[in-house]
Amino acid sequence: MTDTRLLHTVGVRAIEWLWAHRDGFRLEPDVDPEIGFLERFKPVGELALVCKVLFREGVAGSRQAELARRLLDHVWRETLDGGGMLVRGQRTEPISPIPFETYLPFKELGYHQPEIERAAVLNHRLDSWCAFETTPTRRLGLSAFQRRFGLRPRLPEHEALKATWLARTPEPWTVEGHIAYDVTHAVFHLTDWGENPGGLPPRLADYLAAWLPVWIDDWLDLRRWDLLGELLVVDACLPRPTLDARAWAGFAEAQRADGAMPAVGEMPDVADPDELFDAVYHPTLVAAFASTLATSRALADLAQAAS
């Protein structure tokens, strides 16, 4: 099993980098409508999800926990204007689920914006919400988010799951990048981002236990750190994680000294700070996520072995 110090250090460094580059969590209210104002909400929502996991698992040190809370306060106050930008986004695209998806982890962490909550309840009643065209995995995620918000999913999660790639357990050698990302997010939604490993049906857990180590080896050799990080999260979501030492050693070695994690290969040679942020914020968030869950699982295993 991987050294817990290595697991933990990856997450500490990642949060340090995200705090140092917090201004990268920005919106572009005047962006060309063809590009889409709501696209910039994605990093903000992902940050809130990862910080929620960090607080939930209780393995962060005092400095890491403090920076995570300061990051959340910063993006809620400065980026989202206390939730006001979420309201603007909902008015711009009334049926888009993006403001709701962004808001939910903030609500679960104690932040509130009543107008977004009213919009979520209203949209849930509309047929257009169900007709919104998206991938099966995201549809599963929307159903999970509705449940967490306190609404009855218009498409029950067990029904939404059936349409995903993972639910059909296809030939494992057909996995490529896009499919692998869908697999990871299906697992995240089924387990509530690692909180409930039992939410993963045993048939799917067995399939992943058999084939995930092979996929991890492949993407480690390809040095695709962003996807490798997500697969390491999936491993930590399984009932019996492997916490593969070789994969974690390679993942930790890829992380830069300042905490940034490249998406693929080496760090991009980019001078503009906004471009750099956009290139590496996601793998760095994933590194914090993977570190938190893996550290929690490793410590639980050590405690069980000692009892």
C-alpha cells in the first residue's frame, strides 16, 4: 500500500497552488454568446465539490482546511458575487442545469441563494428539464444532484444508470479517454463522490476491481495525469481499494513543486496566468480529490489492521 505521507502531500500541495491562483476562478460575463457565459462556472462547481469531500473525510491538516475554506469564501464572494452570478446565469439560460449543479455543493457547505433554490424547484416540474439533451452519465449525475437537493429525481437513478457505458460492462479493452471519463463520473455519482462506496452495485464493483488496475497502468504509462487522477479516485471509491503504490508514485512525481499537476506529460509552456490556470486547474483539483479519498481510505485500513 502507498505511504500515507505521499498520498497526503499531493493534496496539500494541490490546495496550496489553487489558493495561490485563486483569481483564476473567474467568470466572463461579456463573453461571446456562441461560447457561452455558463462555461466558466465549471471550475467553481468542481472546487466546491472537492472541498466538500475534503471537509467530509476529515483528513486535512489545519493549514489545508483553512485554505480550502478561504478558497470557498473567495469564489462565493468574489467570483459568484454571493450567488448573484448564478442567478444571472439562470436567467441567461433558464433551463440549463449548470447554475443548479454549481450551487448544490455550496448549499451543502452552508452557502445560500434563495432565488436559485426556487428556480431548481420550478425547473424540476418542467418537462423541458427531462427533455434537456445530455449524456447518460450526466443525466445520472443530475438525478443524483436532485436527490441530494431534496427533490425526487424525474428520472430515477437506477433508470438513468442503465443507459451508461459502465452499466453494460462492455469489453474492457474498448475503453478510451472519453469513455474512461464517463466511467469515473458514473462512479462518483453512484457513490456520492466517495461518501458511499456501497452505492456502487456489486456487479459494477467487481467489474471495476478486475479491470481498473489495467486502465490505471495504461494511463500511467501514457502520462495522462488528469485521467489517471480520476481513476485513482475511482479506486478509492471501491469497497476494497488497491491504492496502487506504483501509480501513486508516478502521479506524485508528475506534480510540480508548487502543487500544480499537468494534464498530460509535462507542464505547458504558457506565460499568460489565465491560460496556465485553465490548462492545469482541473488535474490539480483532481489531485486534491484523489489525495483526500486515498488518504482517508489508507488511514482507515491502518486503523482496522491495528484493531
